[in-house]
Amino acid sequence: MRGHPVYAAMGTTIFEHMSGLSRELGAINLGQGFPDGQGPPALLDAAARALREKSNQYPPMAGLPELRDAVAAFYSRRQRLNLTREQVIVTSGATEALAAAIFALVQPGDDVLIFQPAYDAYAPLIRRAGGVPVPIDLHPPAWRYERAAIIAAITPRTRAMILNDPLNPTGTVASAADLAMLAEICVAHDLVAICDEVWEEVRFDGVPHRSLIDFPGMASRAVKIGSAGKIFGLTGWKLGWMCAAPALASLMARAHQFLTFTSPPPLQWAVAEGLALPDDWFAAQAADWAAGRARLKQGLESAGFVVLPNAATWFLCIDLPRSGLAMDDQICCERAVREAGVAAIPVSAFFDGGVPGPILRLCFTKPADQLDSAVKRLSHFRQAQLSAG
Ligand code: PMP
Ligand code: GLN
């Protein structure tokens, strides 16, 4: 049996691969992004209560009305957006929202602009929809959006762009000027923007998140995607949503109804409660993540690694050559997990050609002792490479 060509030549994702190796070898897993621990007790209690007290049968296809309202209220409070329940469709994680948005909006032969580094799901989903991913390279260390490069990539077939802001894996954030420029391009060229904003609550620069959907002309042509997995550090829950103008939202809901149809109702109830937690609660959670970030950064820098500047996500990136490690990042990851017992993610995995140089991504939402041990191990690994010349 021949499979679909999009999948036939493909391995498992880099995240699955590195986590698998990490489990097998008993390594410290700073690869795939997830916080250690059980997760916020308020959310766990709410889910346990809902499991016992609420219905465990199919909820409405677009999501529990209470959760759709809670998402709209959350964005009104945190980002000053004016959304209604009709504009929110609950999905099984941001991944399903991406799939539904792409399947609903991309037709065979459409070009879709993506910015590299690009999250691994984008290109295969676009291709499976019959579209053509058109990568535009961003460059370290700022990873800025360059107008000329974007304009040069646009053709009469260009239908959409996917913007991931804040950006995984670099942890950088688009400036308000960049967002205004992207909005202007979308309007001028009649493009839909699929905005992957799963990292919106994981920012350490003190700047409130601003969505592309909030820029002039974008309300009718942007899809804003969020994930409870990232907002609450509960990645296994796989609960997310997509928000858009009512006509776009109902189109995407048609795609969603034949992907997963619905998501587990106890988790929907719990996330609805969680989104109503006070601002202080979110500040405390971000402060906890920021402490891990500072610890890993300081440890790595003391050990001689060059950490790239960033402002968001659960990740820090190391510039390998400037850290004295002149090796390919995929090879470095394969060796580090085996020889040092630390799993990381090679940033080149987010590129389809045009890799800017070997960079390693490390996740810092781990207990202090794990971060300290990981730094020690990576430091020994680095020293061994330097001595070997
Ligand atoms: N987009 C980006 C940029 C991500 O980093 C992730 C997960 N890390 C996802 C989408 C997927 O989110 P979810 O687990 O909610 O499907
Ligand atoms: N998005 C997560 C990361 O960047 C991984 C998600 C996955 O494993 N597919 O680490």
C-alpha cells in the first residue's frame, strides 16, 4: 500500500524523536516543550470536579458556550479584543485549529507564505490541502520580518500567510511596526492571516501581547489561534481554539466537525474556569517560568555558551559556533542526548533549506535541580569537544 506522498517519506516529528530517545536513555529532556509537574491545582481540581459533576457526552461541536464566552472575555481583558461567542471555535489543541483553518481556507494551487523558522506542522498541512508552502527566511539574531522579502514572495496565487508570534523556536516577538507592516501587506494583497499565537501568555518583556487580528483591515481576514496547553502549561490536555469573524469562524467550524468534532467536556469546563483566574494568577505563573529562564540562561552563560536574545516562549537558543561548538545542530542533538544525557531540539528542524547556522533550542520550564544538572552535563560535553579540538 502506498501512502499519501506528503506522509510517505516522512519520519516522526523532531519532538517525538528526541522525547523518545530521552525516555529510552534516561536523559534530562530539555527538548520537546512542556513544563514538568502536574500542572496548576486550580485547573486540575476544576477538571476533576467537572468529570464527576458535568456531562461526559458530546458537547456542542463549536465548544461549550461557557468556554467560548470565557475565551472571548479573556481576550477582552488581556488583549482588549472585542470578540463574541460566535467568533470562537474550540478545538483539540492549536494543532487541530491549524489543520481546520488550513483545510477551510487553502485550495489546491494556493500559495501560503510561511516564515522560517516555521513550526513543523505548517508545511505538511498546507501540502495536504493541495497548497504550496512558500518559505520566507528570517535571520538571527533579531529574526525580523522584512517587507522586501515578503513582497518578493507574493504571486497572484498567494492566498494566505501563517504568522507565529511569539515565535517558536527563537522566542522572539514581532514589533508593533512589524505587525502593522504585515497587516498592510495582507490588506493590499487580499491575504488571509492564520495567526498562531499559542505563546501569547508566555512573554517576559512586560509588553502586552497584541494580535495581528487587532490591526486595521484584519478583523475580517485573520484567524487567531490559541492553546490552553501553553496558557496553563498543560500540554497534554490538547485544548485550543480559533477566533475569527463570524463568516470565517463558521467556515472553519465545518472543517473542524470532520476532524475531531468536539473535545473532552471536563477539560473545556476546567479551561473556562482557568481563563477567569485573576491577572495576579497569570503573573505568578509567568514569574515562575521566568525564574527557570533566568537560571538556565545564567548557567549556560557561565559555562561558556552564547545564548541568543529572546523575550518569550519556554525556550532559550544557543549559538553553537559562537559557543565553541562547530558542529551541525542535528548531530549535536543526537550526540548530546547520548553522550551528555541532555535532550535538545535542533533549530534547523524548523527550516526547509536556508538554515541560518547551527542553533540548539532548550526548554527551561523544569525544576531548578534538573536545569542545574543539564547545564553541568552540557558544560562537560562542551569542554570535551574543545579539548578534542
Ligand atoms: N504552534 C506552535 C508554534 C507551537 O509551539 C505548538 C506547540 N508547542 C503548537 C502550535 C501546538 O499546540 P497544541 O499542543 O495546542 O496543539
Ligand atoms: N510545540 C512543542 C514544542 O515546540 C512540541 C509539540 C509536539 O511535540 N508536536 O516543543
